[in-house]
Amino acid sequence: MIKLKHIFLFFTSIILTVFTSSVRAQKTSIENTASDSITAPADYYGLRLGVDISKPIRSFLDDNYKGLELVADFRLKKNYYVAAEIGNETWNSDLPNLENTTSGSYIKAGFNYNTYENWFGMNNLIYAGVRAGFSSFSQELESYTIYTTNPVFGDDTRSISQEFKGLNATWLELKIGLEVELFSNIYLGVNAQLKRTVTTTDPDGYSNLYIPGFGELTEGTPIGVGYGYTLSYLIPIFKN
């Protein structure tokens, strides 16, 4: 099976190649029309809606994962955007000593700042952003194994069905990303996320193994990482 990190590198290289080609094309266009009078194109402000395509791809490749995330942002000023993501995830922790299923929904909201000074006619973004995230989810412990060194008894695998409902978590997230306008108002993007949990509701006598929207939890640290690929469409509302 193709590893997810290979897919991440593949799509990232494609987006970077498209971005580089876009910059070169715009530079050539400017050089070819330097002697002519140039009218600046409209700088559109509006609502951009899309989907994180990495999650359907992962759902197809990984039998233990199912997820979907919708993304949106709205341009307030030249370089400032309010942004949000909403989604749902199901993850099966098929570990050597236990099997657990986590499922739930999440929402993240914050803003992005575009650090890229576009050339004439360009509408690309290289941005940094922050998010506050909230997730509501449940866990179902399906089976676990009791390890023993006594050869008479051997390992004891117990199949149960215990569900923990009403769990939630909040976190803060730093995000950096790149958005390239492929065609008129159609954007392809890649982003990386660094996250830290703020609050979590743990089940009695058990631990959270996964938080929808945040990702897999590592024992002893509140830090998490993530990535995404977005395909979105800008709905122009007004122009500057």
C-alpha cells in the first residue's frame, strides 16, 4: 500500500511546481507588455469554499480511517482572511493490545494572513494562520489483551463493547499554507498544522486515543501535527 507520507510529498511537489510556473508565466507576461499601457485587473474579495481532498484520499487508502472536511475563508482586507473548517472523522485504533473506534465532529475557526506580495494579475497566497478548535466525539472499546508472563495462562484477549459518549476537546493550532489559483477562481492548496490541546474530557478509567480534527494523541505530550490539501472555489462578492 502507498504510504500517506509519499502522497503528501507527491501532492506538495505538484503544488509547488504549479506555483513556480505561475510566477514565471506572470513575469513573462509583464516583460512582454512592459512598453504597453497596463490596466490592473480587478482584485476580488469574496467567500472561498472547498474541501480537504487529503481526507477522502486517506479514507480510500486506509481501512481504519473515514473522514471529510469542508473549508471556507472570507477576505476582510488586502492580506487578512477569516477562516474556518468543519468536519467529521472515524478512526479505528487497531493496536496490538486493543481495538478502539473513535468517531465525532469538529470545527476550527480563526484567521489567515497572506505574506505573499502578488505580482500583476496574480491571486496566490503564502499564508500563516491560527485556529481555535473544538471537537465532540465518542469512543468504543471493542477488545483488549491482558499480557501475562505465565505460560500456563498465556495472553488473555477479551472482547467487550463499552462506549464512552459525551467526550470533547479544545485546542489551539498554528497553520502555514500555500494557495495557487489554477484557473479563474479555482484554487489548489497545501498546508501544515502544529497543534496543542487545551482541554480534554477523558473517559473514566480510560484515555483518549484520537480526537477528530486534532488527530492521534501521543502519551505524555499535548502536541499534535497535521496536514491538508484543499480544492476550493472563490465566489466573488465585490472588487477593489
